[in-house]
Amino acid sequence: MATLDVSIAFFFLVVGVCQALRWLSKRFLSPGTQGCIARELAGSLQLCSSCLELRMLMEIGPWGGGFGLDVALTLLFLLFAVHGASLDGASANPTICVQQFLLLESSLAATATKLLAQAVGTGTGWAVTKLFWSWELTQLHFIQNLISSECSSSIHTSLPHAAFVEGTCSFFFHLVLLKSRQSHPIWGVPALAATATFLTYTAGPFTGAFFNPALATASTFHCSGNTFWDYVQVYWLGPLAGMFSALLLYQGNIPRLFQKNLLYSQKSKYKIPKAKVTAPVGGDEPQQKRKGGKSKSEPRA
């Protein structure tokens, strides 16, 4: 269990450092573009470093560390929950940035800036994790450091099937994400973490289940076994198509592209009350006749 203790300590260190970066950005940077860049950079660094270390535990741990997949999946759920609670508005996922752009929640310039910050944060997270592995603090890190330079592709199926798997994972992830935006974080964060854990467990043997283009780029694009264009189809186009499909199904339209709802009929939120016609009660005269004529009780001149 010494290996597991070292990895958990690494998780705490990464989250603590990124939380400190977020605190410093709030204190010294403007809350606008600069603060957004800092949050995306810190969030991407945190997500990339944690996921790379966790993938090492999932791949080498069962036969080299003496613990099963259940431990890794428990850590995966806890890490996703921590990320969801600590990202402070950052997405750390290019498909979420594009989704916000399509929902008219972000401009083109802001979206491009976020994507650039995510690329820098992900690259920094990959470099930090590689440096940590090079210290070879445990036997698992020693093994990972040996095989990291000669890694093989995470695609273990045909390219169309792999792209479909990543697109399906992204589809369900974004459906839950869109739904969780309307709920309290105390329920939305665990639901999103549970969804990501289930998708990773189900689709992991086929593609690694990244459904995050930035994370997949740092983790597997440099590995042998497939071409760059193969990776683009599976890990970029697949998740983007899944996100687009989830947004269209959830919204019925894509606000950035067209306003008309293609799937659902629009119903008015306000109901117009219907006028009720009541029959005159016996002996009662219509109001118009009463206004037009004199009352029988009035004395004659």
C-alpha cells in the first residue's frame, strides 16, 4: 500500500497547489479575462496530472501494486467529485468550452482564450507528472517511467467503433452536465462524478474513455500504434460530435447556429383565462337594460 499512499499524497499536493493558484488569481488578477485564464490553466493542470497518475494506477496497479480495479474506480470517483467542487467555474475540457460558445454564453475570443489556457495547463500537467514519475519513488513509478517513452495507443478496436465509443461517452456526459446545471451542486457534482466513473469503467478497455480532447492529447497522442489523424478522429471529432448531439437533444436547437426549435414545440408559459358566460338568474334584468331605463321604484314627475 506504500505506492497507493504516495499517489494519494501526489493527488493532495496537486489539488493544493492548483487551489493556491486559484486563490492568487482572485486576489491579484481582474475577475474578467485574466481570472478566467488562470482558472482554466489551474483546472487543466489539476485534471491532467491527477488523471495521468490515476491511469498509471489502473493499468499497472492490479498486477504490480497488489490492489484491484475497485480501488482505482473509487479514487476516480473521488477525484472527479473534488474537481467538480474545486474548479470554480472552469471547465478544463474543450468540448465544454465549445458548448458554452454554442449556447451564446461565451464569445469567440473568450472561447479561443480558454482553449489556449487549457492547452498550456494540460501540457504543464503532463510535464509535472512526468517529472514526478522520473523520481521513481515506488516500484509502480519505476515501471511507469520505463514504459512511458514507449507507450502504445489506447485504441483497442476499429477506428469507427473507437470514435463511436468516445462520442457516446461525451454524449451521456454532456447530457448529465446540462441537467446538473439546473440542480444544486450538492447533487450535481456527485451525479457527474458517478457518470464519468461509470463511462470510464465501461469504455476504458476500448479507447481509454477520455471524452476530453485536451486530456487525450496529453495522454496518448505521442504513443505509437496510430497516426495523428486517427487520434484526431477518435479523441477530437468523436467527443465534439457527442457534445453537439447531446446539446441538440437537450435544447432542441443550437442557439449559436439557429433559433428555431427543431425537436420540441414551444408552449407559452402564460395561460389566457377564458371568459365565462353566466345565464341571467330569474327576475334579474340585464345590466345594459338597467342602465338604459328608469327604475320602477323611482317616483314619477
